[in-house]
Amino acid sequence: MSTRVDVLVVGLGPAGSRAAWAAARAGLSVLAIERRQRVGDPVQCAELVPRALEQEVPQLGRATVQTIEAMHTYIEDGACDVTPHFPGAMLDRARFDAALSQAANDAGAACRCGVALHTVEHDGGVRLSDGSRVHPRVVIGADGPRSRAGRLAGRVNRSLVEARQVTVPLRRRHAATDIFLSSEIAGGYGWLFPKRDVAHIGAGVAADARPGLRGIVARLHARLVAQGRVDTTIVARTGGTIPASGMLDPVACLGKIRVLLAGDAAGLTNPVTGAGIAAAVQSGALAGEAAAAWLAGRSGALDEYREELLSIFGAALERALARRRALAQAHSGGRLTRAAQRRSWIAYPEYWTA
């Protein structure tokens, strides 16, 4: 016995929920599945988004814990370089994801947690982890950097960054994101992101530097304790994987099924900053709209989806990849100067020059 639906959405993070919402709002039958038992839990990111995202997602305001006004960047043990205008929002990410999922459900999508994509069968059926089968006409893969949907379709993020963070009490309120660039943090950076009375302290590194990641975070935490900025108590620990390959081809076929990828599954996370929530929200909605247009008979809709992602994200991702490659070369060649680090980070004008 197999259920027929227009669209199967795999993953109910921001990309998947927005895809399900857009497709259901267009009148399609939508099944959206999430392998976790509860949407948004556990939280595996630093929870920072640009404040402008509220223009697209009204739920942002209800999930915002505090606003961010500036960025402070530290290179090695140097002085703080201040970027005064950096408007952001620190989220309650679990609340944000749950609100987006609820919006998809309210639009008519059937949302199921504790269910994952297992495989695609020869007759066009999709086997789910609970043993059920569904026959979709379109699959939207929004299931993260190690996307099962993407892997089945031959789209794989080959370069990954590993991130870890601890949440600790803040000793005084702070309205800036603090960024730490260091030769110790190979292929990434450290951070302190304030969230009202607590702060996330973490780091992301290239996958081959993962064994030293816990120590990097511990030393950054100790440094901030010594400065009197945070307490020693660790309230929570988390970690995750960030794609750093750049954009994958987001359109594929699995037999008769068309596959669209969105968010991390499509490699839309910035390879330098690791920022991906805004791209996930935007690409998810576009994927849902493209699926609806294609199913309504517009044959070029899926190619238009690819072109739209390239026009929105392509140039920024290519710049970030170039900066990331140059930094890796400087690091491996023993030429990791302050100038090289400035050129690698978005707060400095050198990052934006040709």
C-alpha cells in the first residue's frame, strides 16, 4: 500500500518547512518528514540571523531573544576591530523552527516527525524509515549537509566544517557578535554570540582538524572567563556540520521523480561564515514554488529554480570559496599573516575587493 502525494519534503528545518508551506499554499498535496522526534530539537547552530530576514518570515520576531548591533573581530591576540553596523537577531532556534513547521501544517502540509527517507524504489515509490511507502511526483531534499535525498540523487557536499559550542552565563550584557581569527583555528573561526543572559562560545574548523576542536573551544572559553566576560559553568553543549563546498546542482532526477535540493542540502551555507538560515528560508520557499509551477505544467520551472539560486547566492558563494581557498593555502604554506586573515573575513574591506 502506497500513498500518492504531489510533493515529499525531506527535513523540517527552515528550508523544509518553507518548502512545505509554499507547496501546500499552492494547493499541492504535501507530506513533510523529519527524522528527529521534535522539530528544532536539538539545536545545532549558533542561532544568529540577519535582522532583515523578518521581512520574509514574520515568525522571526516571536523567536528573537535579543538583537545584535555590531560585530567585533579579533585577529590572534590583537585589538578589537569594530564593525558598528551589523544588524542581527539571536533566535530561540527551536521556537523558530517549530513556528515555521506549524505554518506549513496550517497551510495544509502533513508534517510527520520521527520518520526519515530510506530509499527510492524502481517503481517510483519512496520507502520511509517506518516501513511506509509514498509515491511523490517531486521530492524536495532539505535534510541538511549530509542529505540522504541529495546522496540518492548524486549530489553530495564534499567539503565540510565541523563546529562545536558551549553555552555559558554572561557576566554582563553584550550586543555584538565577537569573532576570533587565529592560526590555531584551521579552516574556520571562533565566536562568542550573546543571547541575553547567556552566550554561545564555539569554533568551526576544517574536517581534518576536528580532533583538536574541543580543546580550541575550551581555551577560548577560559580566555573569556579570565577577561571576566563569562562564567565557568557550561549550561549546554552542541555541535554540527556545515557544508563548505559551495552550491551543488539543486535539480536532479530519481527515475520518474524530480528532486530539488534546498538549504544546506544544496550547499547554500556560506563557506566562510557558516551562515545558512536565511539561505535555507529563501531557497526552501523557492523550491516549493518551483515544484508547484512544474506540476502545473510549466516545463522550465525547475531550470528556473536553479538559475534563481545562482542569481541570488552564486556570486557570494564563489567569493567565499575563493577566500577560503586562499586562507587554507596561506595556512599550509606558513604565510598566515594578519593581512591574509583580514582578507578572509567579511568585516574587512579587503574581503570585498577583487
